[in-house]
Amino acid sequence: MTKALAEGSKAPAFTLPLDDGTTIKLKDLAGEKIVLYFYPKDDTSGCTKEAIAFSEDIAKFKRAKTRIIGVSRDTLAKHQKFKEKHDLKVDLGSDESGAVTEKYGVWVEKSMYGRKYMGIERATFLIDEKGVIRKIWRKVKVAGHAEEVLAAVKAL
């Protein structure tokens, strides 16, 4: 178990394959703000609403020089279907190995109907141009979240 990340700490380095076939590394994004949001599963109700909300605001995030990357442990093929089906405008990173979800402390024990299992906690990290975590949202409620993140980006 990695120690919990805190606002003001350096964002853990990552390399992720993206839905468009490219690979992205945190170090390649220096000079850009990044919204790194973790979600449990492609094409489920909450995850779809969250991805659509970020996609609807993509132009505003771009004007604020901010890149949005959604991360789950789904495969690239699932990400591509999810993106096409809902016309998503955000990048989707595939963390099949779980290395990135572990580094960011979002691979957690969850409970549903009394059954415990491991899964991704819905969480968002706002990383500044220098690679420092400026804001963390844990146990995200989807409604209004994209707007709240955009406000935080603009406040940086």
C-alpha cells in the first residue's frame, strides 16, 4: 500500500497507453495543467456521466491550457468503444496492470451489498505545470464535478 498522496506533493510519474494508440508520460506534459481522473469502469452509468461532463467542457479546459485524462483498468479496445459510443472528447488511459491506480492510491477495498472487493475509487487529481498535485478530490460525486474541477483549474 502506497502512502496517501497529498496536495502540494509531486505527482507520481506515469506512462499510459491512450485510446488513440499513443502513449503518454507525465514528464511529457510538463508546462501543461493536467486533470487526471480515475473511474471504475467504461460504459457504466456514473462513469459515462462523468466522461460526458468533462467532454462537454473540453473547450473551456483547453482554453485554460489543461489536458484531461480519464484512467481505468479497462482495455484500450473497451476505451475506444466507450469513446465512440458517447462521442467523448477526453483522453482515456488504460491501466490494465494497475500500476498507476496503485501509485495514486485509488485501488481500494470497496463494498457492495455486503461483499468486499478491490476496485478503483472515483478520484480526480489536478496537477500543475510543474508536476505538483494542487487539488485532490476523493470519493467523487459525479453531479457538478467537472464544473468544480474547471473552477479549480481557473483559480491556479
